[in-house]
Amino acid sequence: MNKKRSNPTGIPGVAFEYARTAQSVLIDKLSSQIQFERELGQVVRRKTSEHTAHKVDDLSDEILFSLLMKYPDFGWKIFTEEKGWVVNTAKKVDYKIICDPFCNTTLALKSFRESAVAVCLVDKDNSFVSCAIADLNTRRIFYADQEQVSTFVYENGSWVPYPAKVSDITNLSDAFISLSSLKKKRREAVMNKDIFIKPGQLHCLDGAIFIGRTASGYIDAYLDPYIGQPLYEVPCLEMINRAGGIITDTDGSEFDLAKLIEDLEINPNARYKFIAAATAELHEEICNAL
């Protein structure tokens, strides 16, 4: 594989720097499941009737806000799952950050390691700058900016970037897809659909890690077409787009990151129903199977 890619620097590198720093801390904590549960598993507040925040979520938030103190010349507007929108500057906003500080917390506390840290950086006009997804299973970071889409792998004490690209799978029967259907109400929407029957391989969880896996060709599609993901969990879909994939909502409209951020500012509780696939042919087959 070609390694002629550079490590991110400057403002685009903020996404990578946060992902790298949070990953280092969290992978260390996750190295002992019992220690992780005892130290970071405590519920700190209830967000909704179904969802709670845990101490690990706040720890990752603290890493982000501490990092941004290194960039005092810029004004930041930040959305995190735990804090909502926060403006941490008296100056005008130069950049916006949308962060999922610890994706799939509940699964991780049950020892299912589909966890990730996800962050997307846009400018004041909601135009894409960079995004990063830190895998909390192994030392790799999926990353995209205006110049590259890469999978960074930690090798011999340094981060080595490898070019990332979606797979070339065109047939649903050959595809490995992730379809959000873990919970009963989600399964009820898909059990009798071809989308639940025809894929070559089917994974039923969701989360940022599946965005990174699709963008880098480990899986062939990731979709949540019936209920949708919270808006703050999907800005990194832009990575799949830049890696050559196809992303639309369930009405067929192409993924629009700037519009999604605008909608998030209006309604942080809104959801996005989407189909992200490696190829146009596979995307069409998935839509027909829905």
C-alpha cells in the first residue's frame, strides 16, 4: 500500500489530534473490562428516558475542551452528545465541532467493543474541514480532510497513513452490510424485508465505527433507513462520500453535510435516515430491498 500521505496539521489536524488523544486514554481504560466498569461506568445523569450519560462520556468531553485551549486565537462552537451546543469564546465563531465523545457506551460496558470516538470539524459556514473516527478496538484512526482520506495505523511508535477507499462490491448478495436493527422496535421494521434476508453478511449494530469501516472498505454498506441516527452521530458520513461511496437519505437526496449541521443547530434531537453504500449499484440494490 502507498504510504505517501502526511499526518494532519493545522486546524484540520484538530480532529485527528483529539481522536488520537482520546483513543490513547480510552483504550488504556478499556484494557481491563472490570476496571473500566468500576472507574468510568457510573451513570452521571439521565439524558432521556432511554439514554444515560456515563463518566466515560464526560472524560472524553474534557479531553476535547482541554485540547481546544491550545487554539485560543480561534472561536469555537462545539456540539457534544453530553453538553449540546457550547460556545467557548467571546469572539466570533471561526469553526464548529460536532463530537460523539464515546459512541456505544452501553455496549462497551457490556463488553461489546464496537466503540469509537467521532469528531467532525466545519468552518463558520458549515463547509467541511476534517473528520476523524478513533477505533477503540485497535490503534487505528479513520480520517478525512480536503486533501486525503486515510486509515492511520499505529506502527513502531508512529502513526502511518494508508489510503482509504470504499470497496468495489456491487451486489447485495456479496455484500457485508451493517443495518441498524439491534433493538426490538428496529427489528420490527426490517424482519420481513429483503434487506434483512438478502445480504451476504449482515451486522445489526450501528455507530461511528461503521462509518469508518465503510469508508475504508472493511464493510460494504452502513444504513439506518427506518428510524435514523441522531444528527450529531452522522456528520462523519462525509468520510464515506470522500472515499468514493454513495450516501443518500431515504427520499434519495444526496448527503449534504452543511444542511445537516444547519438542522442540528435548529433541532439537536432530529434524526437522519440514510443509506451509505460503496457503489451506486449496491446502493440501488439496497434501496430496492427496503
